[in-house]
Amino acid sequence: MLQNHPRPARHCANYMRVIHWPEFASIRHQHIKIIMTVKSGKYFDILSARKAYATGGNITETLRLQHSLDANTSEIIEIAYDLQAGTYIDFAEQHPHQLSQYTSEIAAILDQHVIENGSMLDIGTGELTTLSQLTKSLTRKPQHIYAFDLSWSRTYKGISFARKNMNLDPHALTCFVADMCEIPLLNKSINITTSSHALEPNGGKLKELLKELFRITIDKLVLFEPCFECSSEEGKRRMKRLGYIKNIEGAVKELGGNVVEKVMIKNSMNPLNPTACYVIAPAPADSRSTVQTGSGLNIFSVPGTDFPLTKLDDFYFSNETGLCFPVLKGIPVLKSNSAILASALCK
């Protein structure tokens, strides 16, 4: 475990990251030490999760019970969705009208906030089914779209779906694997951040995630998320059982942001899980990135920080920290627990 920290540790998912400044010089006369440790109980019984899924059980419930947890962790969410990879594409192909109704409605709202020469980020993009359909309905299209998910398998399958269905210049879309707890993008590097039920299973860490979204977003967050307060009693019981988020408006206010508008979505995919659109002005940033950002430029960073990453061969590298992040089948895997320390590469 970490000891003698000059600054308080920031806990997230299955690791702890601490950044401090020892008294010796590097390229910026500062040396960044990033330490990752693994919580006990990181490795869940994936076979039991597979069995639960095959028999119609809920994977997140199974894994929470396995470790006596009250809330879903990043590992639980990753396993649950990775085991289901491809099922959202199956649903999209089998129910095109239902998906079209939902994406057309949310696209009409998103259209009011998209900046044509700017950037848009879709968090928890899953298999890119929602993103692929809504971009076709946008009259104003961002110059560059970024999308990430916690599951590599879902991202991999989703890219194939998007290529067939998105009707977008392939160079305009950048997909990567990341954890919402620590998004690997520079401070204030994205104009509009959007989601579709991506925050949903993170009931235990809503404020932590919103704070990270505020860090990277310049203009607005346009989030399509479940509204616990608007749900039926049956729906509320279900959302509590599954560890879903609630009181988004209260969390935003507490963090210094502002819910500019809240709109209920008529074509929600599940009546027990009603969707609301939350248009949010993020809290003012503590600092803007010192790295030049903008559409077409690399905005990747060491997860949760403003330390830029550079593409070298088939990996991304941080000269300040010495950390490398792999690229698998063309998809950058930018999670802290995927990092490799390679300080010999530092210049």
C-alpha cells in the first residue's frame, strides 16, 4: 500500500493513484510518480458470472453478492457488459423502429447544443448502437466524435457496427477503452459530452464521475440518464436493487454545476427505467490544459490527469510519467490498470 503521501490519495475502481513532486529534475523540473495498487478481491469468479448470465440471472447482482458489496465497482460493470458483448447490436438489428424512435428524439435535443466545428464525446458508448443512429439524425455534426467504453469487447464489436451504420467519415470517429472514473483526456478538451444510460449502474460514485466529466468538458454535458425520482414505485425498487444512480440534479449542484434544462424522454426503451435529458453547465475548471487541444489534435492523457500521451509504434506513452498504454486491434486501452511503467523511454 501507499505510505507517506504529501497529498491525499484519490480512490477509484480497483486502484489508487497518487501524484506528487519529489525534489529532482526531469523534463519540466518535475517528476511525476504514479503508483497503482490493487484492492483485495479484484478477481471475481467470472465462471459464476457466465452461469448467472446463461440462466437469466443478473451479473452485477451475482458479483456484488460474491464480495458483499453494496454498489457496483468498475470491475463488476466491465465483466457484466463484456460478457454481454454483441447483444445490444442484436437488439438494434431486431428492433430498428424502437431504436430509431429513441435516437431521433434524443438527437433533436442534442442538435441544439452540438458545435459543428467542435468535438463531442460519448461516454460508456457500449456497442455504438445509440451513437451510430443518433449521428444520422443530427443536422449539425461535430467535426470530431470521441467514444469510449469500459469493455474492450463491446468497443471492438461496436466499431464494426458503426462503420456499417454511422454514415460518417471514418477519420471523424475515435474510439478507445477507458474508465469513467479517470477519463484519459486533457482538461477542458471536449466541447459537448453526452451519454445514454452510461452513468446508470454507478450509483455508488455519481459525484466522482460528474466531477471527472466537468474536468474534461468545455461547454455542456447533455446526459440521457435514468430518472429515479420520475420512476414508478416498481421502477424505483428495481433501480435500487441494481445499484442505479439517483438525484443527478442534487449531485450537480453540490459540485458547483448547473442543470440548465431537464427534459423527460417520451420514447424511453424501458418503462421501468424512464430516461431524462439533463443539460448541464459544468462547474468552472480549476485549470485549463496547458497542452494545445482542438479537433484533429491528440487529446489523450494519462487517465484522470492532464499529462499528455504520445503515440509511439503500437502504444501510447507519457514522457512525464514513463507510463505506456497498449493498443489492441487498433483500439487504445487507456485504463490505469492497463498501464506499463517504461521509464527507460523518457527523454
